Amino acid sequence: MTGTRRTVAALFLLPALVLLGALVVYPIGYSLVRSFGNASGDGFAGFDNYRALFDDDGIRTALKNNIIWVVFAPTVSTALGLVFAVLTERVRWGTAFKLVVFMPMAISMLAAGIIFRLVYDQDPDKGVANAVWVGVHDTFAQSSAFPKAHPGRESPLRADGGGFITSAAVRAGTPVTLPLVGVAPDQLPGDARPARAAQPEPGKVTGTTWQDFTRGKGVGTPGAPDPSELGYAGMRIEAVRDGTVVAATKAAADGTFTLPAAADGARLRLPADNFKAPYNGVDWLGPALVTPAVIGSYVWMWAGFAMVLIAAGLAGVPRELLEAARVDGAGEWQVFRRITVPLLAPVLAVVTVTLMINVLKVFDLVFIIAPGSSQDDANVLALELYRKGFAEDRPGIASAIAVFLLLLVIPVMWFNIRRLRREGRR
């Protein structure tokens, strides 16, 4: 239309066409040709590499995980983006909130993977997720302070269903000793005090339970409290007769305890709750939860992207329609569900489809976050392509996976381009 000759236009387009051919067309063509070759690349393998896509257990797991990714990651990210965009529209600090939510987009996938590898660490002292989870759990179910305590060689206690019980009945007026070992002094409760021998009381059963261990060879008297030994503060003691608990108490800070006359003639039991191992949280990166955990990190990164695009679409929604609906008596939920969402449907579709294309090639997060013990369970097609091509030296199958991924992406891209053209005509 401007009279520019085609040769001049071609010269201006030539650098872009060369780059496009070298960086896009050639790699796709070479991968297609290589997918029909054998392992060494000097022979024709036919469709054997493509048959391996459905015969290999690792590839089948990767395909299953990709389906999970495509279904849940774009849906959750878009839904959160929609909620954030709508809720922050009317508040003064909405811009600041959007900035915080969008900030993870400035972080590379590699850095996000390292961050969430630490977040999901099994140790509550390192992993934020388990620190919160264990904190909530321990608020309602306190863990024991003596998980590794057990009787020594000369202890009067015997094992009893996870706890310990005296081998003989106890008598009122005769102090009882319940020595245990196995807990490091620095692991005892902070309110523990030096243990002391209990004094007899008429008509009552008294005793002491403590850490019967003194550092140093040949130091201390077994079976009797020594000055440096600490009492088991808070240890629960039960008096059991014929299988029934007739009395119970807890040890004081110095390990001493007192039971009423009902305990006379009963056996003393330290129940299993005293020795329950501390709750260590959830194995976020174990085989069962590793895929949802990695998807969670993806949502953390991409919910901000969805929010920004949806907020831009929301800014173009006619306010008259929303106000008219409110005047007619519609509640905020009805306005959101029947007006806002339908008007945003084209934007939501574009965001969802864009994220679907993105998750089909996800690699970094899975590779970094999933530990070696559960990486097979978190496997996706892009990661399996890398493993087949480099770790296992099977470039033919790796090329077949690449072509298969391209075939999966093409329909989604075609749908997105078609929708964009339709919107452009409007």
C-alpha cells in the first residue's frame, strides 16, 4: 500500500527470517527427523521411539502428571487471580497488594525452586510449611518430651504396650524409684530440676522418676538420684490394678510424685503417651504429595500474572451494568457470578489457555524441588525429555517426546490464536 517494493521488504525481513529458521524451524525439523532414528543416529528406527512413549513406565508417569498439571495449575492460578483482582478493586491499598502478589514473577523458576525446596523441607526447624503445620498440631496435641526414654539394665520397669510398668506392686509408705535413660540432658524440659529422692508419707505412695545417667565413666550411683541428674518433669504416672487405672499424677520438676492411698498394692505404669515421638509434620516432597507441592509453588509464581491480566480486563467492564444489577437488588455474589464472570470470560479463557501452554513445558520447578527419592513420582514430560536425552543417552526417544509435546501444544495454541482473532474482529 505504501509502494514499497517486495525485494526491499524481503531484505528487511531477512534477519528475522534467518533467526526464526535457525532457532525455531531447524530445531523442530531436526527433532522430527531424529525421532525416527535409532540410539546412535545412523539408522532408521521407524515408530519404535513413539511406541516407547506408551510402553515406558517413566514416560507414562510423566504423561499422567502432565494431565494433573494442565487441569489444576491453570485453573487454580486463574481462580486466585480472579479473586485477587476483584477483591482489590475497591480498596486503597489494592495496588500495593497487587505488587506483592505479582512480585514472584520477577523471580526465575530456578530461584523459586530453591526457595520452595527449603519451604517444603521435612525438618520443622528449616521448612516453613512444616514449621507452621507442626506448630498448629502441637497446639492441640502436645508432643512428649521423652520420646527416647527407656529403662536401664537394673530398672524395676518392664515394657508394656509402648509404655513401661513396674514388675511388682508398690506399697504406701515405701518410696519408689523409676529410673530411665535415653534422653540427653539438654533435651529434657526447661523446667526440669535436679532429681531428689522422695520422702515416705503415711498412707501414700511416693517416688521419683529421673534421668539415671551422669556423664563420665564410673560417675554416679545407678538406681539413686545423683546431684547432676535431672527429674522427668511432667512425666505421667498411673497406678494400675487388674488392668484398671485407680490413681494418676504427674511428676514435679524434680521428678518426685505422690499418689493417694488407692495406689497401695497396685503397679505403677508410665503410659505410652510419655514416650510418643514428636510430630515431624508432613512429608511434602514424598511420593504422595510431591506433585501437588510443586504445583503450589507454580501457583505462587503465576497467580500474580493471572491477576494483572484479569484486573486489566475488569477495568474495561462497564460500571453501569454492575450498578444497575445492584439497584435491581442483586447481591455482590450474584453480581460477581452472573455479570462480572461472564463479561470476563474472554480474558479468563486467554489466561487459562496461556497457562496451559506454559505448564506443558514446565521443567525447572520439578527438577529443583523434587528430591531424587521422589523425582520419578513428580516426573513430567519436559523433565523426562531431559533425562532421556542426557542422563540415559537415548536421543531418539527424547526427540519423540519433544515432538509429542509440540503436538500437545499446537491445539491449545490454535484455540488461543483463533480466540484472539475473533476478539480483534469485534
